[in-house]
Amino acid sequence: MKKVFIPIAFKFLRDPKRFKVLYGGRGGAKSHNIARTLLVLGMERPLRIVCAREIQKSIKGSVHALLSDIIKNHDLSTFYDVQEAVIKGRNGTEIIFRGLKHNTTDLKSLEGADYCWVEEAENVSAKSWEVLIPTIRKDNSEIWISFNTKNISDPTYQNFIANADEDTAVKKVSWRDNPFFPDVLNKARLKLQKDDPGAYEHVWEGEPDTRRSGVVYAKEMARAREEGRICRVPYDPAHEVFTAWDLGWGDATSIWWLQFVGRELRWLDYYENSGELLPHYAKIIKEKPYNYMDKGHFLPHDADDGNIRGGTVSSQLTTLGLRNTVLKKESDLRAGRELVSSTIAFSVFDKEAAKEGIWALEQYHFEWDDDKGVFKKEPLHDWSSHCADAARYAARAAEKIKGGLMKPKNPPIRNHIRSGGWMGQ
């Protein structure tokens, strides 16, 4: 068994505290040192440790591999038995792995956990925190949180950095705190520092991304907030509603509800789930108090040749009473993203019913290339991409319904409308 070295910046993890937060930029080895510390604690006494993240489609999407590598590299295999979906210690310590989103029932069974480590916590929604925090309620239990800083409006940043209380220990770490920081990453760091100092401060120094570097719809959504177009939006029964879907089985199925009132496009509602069959989504659609347009449920092209455990999605939904329209396959996704950008300019979003969708659109971002030190040409396929894909279909559906949309010269400024009306909310 090799000695497990923990750098000084991470020593505070052994001090009792309800919440322990490690955040910052790339290269700080936050995950590696949390994993090492938890493995050492698990050897000292029997513990139940939950390793969580917002989305975990399979064990491969967890920190299972990281923990396994550390166990192997430090010759801890005589103590830890690495199994396919769990890691067990000789003294009874158990390490399990869970996704937070769409797993409310499963999470409520974790109240016996001693430690819960939430990795990549910048992606965790307010809803997931609302479920997780009261679930981890054993006496002296702790929640450890690690993330790379994104935006100050993120639920994780607001809860644990901006509004940290006496129960929270916060530590910002960077590449300087990593004694094993590799040369290849240092070269990428120096290159970005030279090429784009603003992006460098965010990526490597862990500063909030005030420029929203790499976020696809950053400017458009920021302007919508500034103009008060993310607010309380009423459903107008005099105008028909349409939906736009992104389909998934292992991935999430995402649905937007929208309606035109004049030239204004209202994003009324948003819903997302995974592991459910089509009758579940049809039930959700029918329970909404909306007047749907004929064939107003817009589906991606693969709804005619793909399926969710049955016939084609289009035919199944028709049988379930949802007459739909299948959109043609896109030859250029960039054109679709540009259409979303122009559509947001005359859109309003319901800040409550659509809040999960709004947040996903504000997080949808291009993938970062560590080797080249630049953002890649295509967005990262992660938890936010399903919502963004559904938004792309929504923009195409809106264009189809209106026969072409143009950005208004003077979009309404909601913040300046007199108080008392819905647009001033």
C-alpha cells in the first residue's frame, strides 16, 4: 500500500462541516483529491458514501473509474473491492453512485449516507438541490461539492458561494494548488492567457464567466433578462399552443410549450424526463389546460424512423391522441442554432413554469478542447443539449407556423412597463 498524498489546500476536508465546497478553474485536481480523501476516510471507519452528479446515464458517467484508478495506483485493492456498480471496503464501507435528475424516488432512500460528494456541481439544478439536501440527513453527515465556476446566477454558486453560511466551508483552488500539474495543461494554460485573457480568467483562474465564454445563446438570453422578457407569462386561451420535442430513451425527452400572441412568441412551459414511455408524455400533454393547434406537436425527423419501444414515435403519439408534425432532417445544425438566436429576440419566457428550460438554454455551451486551448466548433452533448435541441425544433416550428420570422426593430422592454401587469412581474 502506497502513501496517499493530499496537498495542503485540501486538508480542510477532514474538518467537520455540513457543506464543503471546492471550486475554481481547471487543473486544480479537485476531483482527485476529494476521491483520495474519501477513500482514506472509508478505510478509517465504516462509511456509506454517495457519489452524485446531475446526470448519470450509466456507471461510466460517474466517478467510479476515478476512484478505481486511485485504488489501483495506490495499492488499495487489498482493502477495497471494486465491483461493477459499487465499491466495498473490508470494514463495511460502501461507495455508491447516483444521478440526481429524474431520480427523486431513488434519492429519498439515501438518508443513511455519511458523505455525499456532488461532482460537476455547476450543472446541478435548484430542483435537485431541493431534493438532495434534506435527504442527506444522518447525524454529522456532510455534503461535499466540487465544480468549475461558470456563472454567478447558477444555483450551486448562489447557494454555496454567494450565500455561504456558517455551516459551509468554501475553498477556491486552481492549478497552483496542484503539485502534479502536467506540462501539457500548462502549455494550454499559457496559450489561452496570451490569446484570450478574458477567457483565461474564467477557464484557468475560476472567475465567473461574465462574458459567458462558449455559451451558445449567452447574449440572447442575457438580453432577454435585461429587457424583462424572462417573467411571468400568462396563457392566452384565444391563441393556440404548440409543442416541440426532443426525443430520448437513455437520454432525456424534452418538451417546450409555446404560443404566438401577435408577433410575440411565448415559451409557456417546459418538461423533461427520462426512462418513460410515450403514454407518460402524452398524459403530461393532455393534463395541461391548453388549446392545442391541429398537428401542433412538432417532432424531430427521427420520429418517423426511430421508436421508443414500439412503432414509430409519430404513429404512437397519433394513436395516443396527439396529432403531430414531423420536421425534416436538418442538413446544417448551425443554421438551426442561428434561427434560435433570432427567435429569442422576440420571445418571452415564463420564469416559473419554464425555469428548468431557461436555465438549460443559459448553460448550453461549446465543448472545450484542453489540448488546443480553444472551444470546439460544436456544442457539448450534455444534460443541457436535450433542452437546446427541443428549442431548435421550437424555432423551426415557429418559423413554419408564421411562414418566416423577422427580428422586431424594437422588442418590448418588460422592465419598464407599469407595475401590476404580468409583463412587469
